Amino acid sequence: MKYLLASLLALAAGLATAQTFPSRPMRILVPSPAGSSPDIRARQIGTKLSEALGQPVIVDNRPGANGLIAAREAAKSAPDGHTLLLALINSSIGDALKPDPCCRLNQELLPVSRFTMTPLIMVVHPSAGVNSLKEFLDKAKANPGLLTYASGGTASISQLVGEWVKSDAGIKVLEVPYKAVNAEIPDLLGGQVLTAYIVPQVVLAPLKAGKLRALAVAAPARLALFPDVPTMAEAGLPGIEAIAWNGIFVPAGTPRAAIDILHRELVKAYNAPDVKNQVLATGSEVAADTPEEFAAFVRAESAKWGKVIRDAGIKPE
């Protein structure tokens, strides 16, 4: 009898939430500065959510500490659905490298729905003298330490995929770390660093102009933007996939009814023609999965990158 009563009370609470949520302005915490790609994504969906739910949606930029500043703020917020976090792949990698009990994905922060998936593309400067991944690997084997690759620093996705390639191929390539995302672009275009693993939209113009060459895409399938560029598997390194993703999380304890409302409206926002077409034009795709699917994806990502971190001997700074 008590279980039936508990179930009825939970149902009543859920119905009440569904009828009153949202009851005040909402905010989306973004772990990167205004004008960045994640910020643009948050503003796209924030506008759609505001229109659908009848409440203002404020984008609150909290960059720093590899996403932890925004994640901490989200985790300590009232678990009522009015505070959202646009988490990035950095958070999943951070959970694999050095989990902070304040704000772990799938624990203190609950998934609602994944937004975009953006495969990294491996590019080289023409001065490297290679036209394919095979030629790159052959040159690296013949000249250990001669070739260089740019990374975003310790435990960045660009470092992890660079170390993954080195490990799988048995080569020595010198890492050149940078302090910010895309900070390597000037040096890459100038040939001071020869290789990078980067999101397609950042190098679209240099690739078309011949200032850089694309060797492979770290994805399960080729990109529509670059149909002639093979996947890592096609180019000779099966299994290597590196996809920059983002998605919405809420504080643990948020009522399921609020999560369901957010999920419904987020999926509509992700798939709105203006949003989806812009996403596709930058070499990304919309995921729009369920909370359960997103949770499983995050677990798989943490396991994958955790293995790369252990194999490469990467330690937190």
C-alpha cells in the first residue's frame, strides 16, 4: 500500500511540475566565452526554448577550468529545470582524467539530450610533404620526432587523438601544446607546426585554398563537406574516432517531468530547419537523443578516452 501511495504522490508531483514548468526565466550555462561555437549553439536553442516555453532564456557564459566553472555552477543550482548546462566533450574527458565529485556527468549532472556531433579532421601543412595518412605515417617512422602536431594542452581532445594515432601507428611525433582552442591556427597556416586534429569549419577556407591538406577524418563515415577525404579506418588506422560533442544537462534531482519537457522542446529546437541547416553546413550533425541514450553515450566516451589517457600515460596538471 505504501508503495502505491508513493507512486501516486510521485505522479501527482510530476503532473504539478508539468503544469507549472517553467515558472520563471531560465538560463543556459556555457563553459566558453561569448562568440565561441558553443556560445552560438546555446543562443540558437535558447531562442527556440524561449519561444516554446514562454519564458526568457539567458545564456550565461562561465569559461575556465576546462569547463568546471560552468559545471560547478550548474550542479549547485536549484534542481528545478530552470538552470541548464551546455556541457562539452571536455567534461567527459575531465571525468575520465580527474573526476571532480562536485559535478560529474551522469551523477551530479543529468543528461537531457545531446545537441551536435563534430568529427575532427586531420590536416597537415603542405611543407610536411605528405598527401595521405600512409605517407604521413611512413615519414614519421623514417624520421622519429621530425613531424609535429598541435594540441590544446593536457587532456584536450586534440592531444588525446594525437597520442592515439602515435600509439596505434607506433610513431614518434612531437606535440606542440597551445593554451586555447584554435590558438594553433596561425602557426599551422605558417608551417611552424605541421599537423593538427581540428573541427572542419575552422579550416574549411584554408583547405579549399590549398593552404592545408586534409588526410583523414576521425569519424565512422566521410563528411559531406569533404567527400574525398577518407576516414581514419579507410586510411589505415581503424578504430580511431574523435568527435567533439555538446549537449544539455541539468542538476541531479531535477523532476523527470521537467526533464521530459526540456527534452521535447530541445529536440524540436535542434531539428528546426534554420538550426539544423547551419549545423550541417559546418560539418556537424544533430544527435537529439533521449536522456537514456545520452547517458549511455557519455559512459562510452568516458571509457574510450579513459583508455587513451591510461595508454598514453597522461596525468592531470
